[in-house]
Amino acid sequence: MKTFPLLTLLLALPFGAAQAEAARIDLAANQQVIHTAKNSAAVALLPPGFTFAVPGKLTVVVSALNSPPLSVLAEDNRTRIGSDIDIAHLLADSLGLELNLVPASWEQWPLGIASGKYDVALFNIAVTRERKTRFDFATYRTDTLSFSVRSHSPIQTINKPADVAGLKVIVGSGTNQENILLTWDKQNRAQGLPAALPVYVTDDAAASLALQSGRVDAFFGPHSTAVYKAALTGTTRVVGNGPRTAWVAATTRKGNGLAAALSEAINGTIGSGEYARVLARWGESDEQITYSQVNPPGMGDGPADALPDNPG
């Protein structure tokens, strides 16, 4: 994949495309790994005799798809870089382990985590009430979802249920954006509005082709990815955000005790500054947290179904 050094990326802040902060993303420079020191406090929180998927290594599953700035191939077309990959390096360093990075599809991480094939999943996974019954979480970012359309689309705004009536919208299967779209569609149908059609594609290239060809009207996915693509190609526009903000978290097997150590590792890098460096170089500073939590209230836990205030 070709890289774009010194790419100027405008990140639209939630609910205000007119408000933007400029960030410069240098993909060539970002291939250099940001390391951190071993964190004895994090290591001490590992359960006695904890068994990793691969002895001596932290096995982290990440997206195999091209989803910058979260996960993307470097210019050698083999090395995976991105903000989630950087976080994986910080976690492994903090625990004094070698990183074993495994690219996979979204559908593969739940079973892989539950079976112990992977130690940690970093897939832009949002904390939800239902997921907390099956997995443990250590937060490392906030998450906003955005709607994108092709640059010449007549659609100017999507920020409420009526705006998706009659539209074909790409969403990922089993994601929060899918849940939001289906909930909005149900509300619209109850009011006699045209149905929205969720569209599922196999990869990023297929999604881009479907959008540009007009076979679909919009793409609903992570905010950071949406604004990156809009700035990179100029062929898409961000026209609105979803109704909820959530915690994004490192995801582990339920009850195995690893989440507490991961949370302490993240907090250590927040204090030492490497965490802020990672988010800044990928244009995600507006999504950083002040400290990591284990299994915080998530989507579905409260009447507002939204992100609680970030403690600290």
C-alpha cells in the first residue's frame, strides 16, 4: 500500500464539521514503533501462573482490513501499523513480553478470545452491557461513529433516525453501528417512513466501490477512519455522527484476570506520555482518555445509553 507522508488530516469534532483540528499524519515516520518501559505494577496484577496463548508473548488480534488510522499496511505491504497496533506494542512492553500480532477479521476475534487463542483483541471494540457478560475490558479510547457519503452526494446531513429513511447504509455485522441503524429503522417504520437497508460488504475496497458507484448511499463506521479517508482521497464527506459515544477497550477472556493488568499498563503509559504520543501521531487526540478503567458502564447500561463522564 502506498503511504502518504505529511498528510494533512482535518478531524471534525463530534456534532460540528465546521469545528476541526488539524493533525499531520506521517505514515513513513509512524512505522517507527513507540516503546515504553516494563511496568512492575502492571506485571504484579497478572494472576499467579497466568497462561498466555503463546508463552512469553502477548498475542493481540487486530483488524486485517485496511482501516486507517486504526490498522493499515506499511509501505512494505507486510508490516501492519496504526493506532491499535501502537497500543498493542505499549501493552506488550508494559508487561515485559514480546508482541505477537495476529491480523484477523472482525468475526474471528470473539471466538478467538473466548477460546484462549488470543490474549487481547484491539478492534475498536466498544464496551456494551451485552459484551460485558462474555468479555472483560480495559478502556483505552473513546469512540464516535460517523456517517460518510460520496463527495458529490446530495445528502448533506445524517444525525437522526429520519435522515436514514430510505437509504442503503454500509455497516459491519455485529457492530454498534449496525445496532444503531436497525434501532433507527425500527423507529422510522413505526412512523410510516421508508425502510433503511443495512448493507454488508466483505472489505474496505468493496465498501468504497459500492459507495462511489452509488449502489449504497452512506457508510456508517468509526469517526477516525471516516475523517482519515475523507482527507486522504477527497472522494467522501463526513455528514454526521451517531447518537452515542462509547468506551473503546482492550478485550480479554471473561474472568481470566488480564484486564486489570492491561488497564494498569495503559495508565502507566498515560502517565509517562507514550499514550498521548500514539494518539497524537494518528490524529486521535480528541478521543484520548484521562485514565483506563476495567469494565466501566457501557452502551446499554443506562437510560441515556451513552458514555458516562470520563473520570479524572
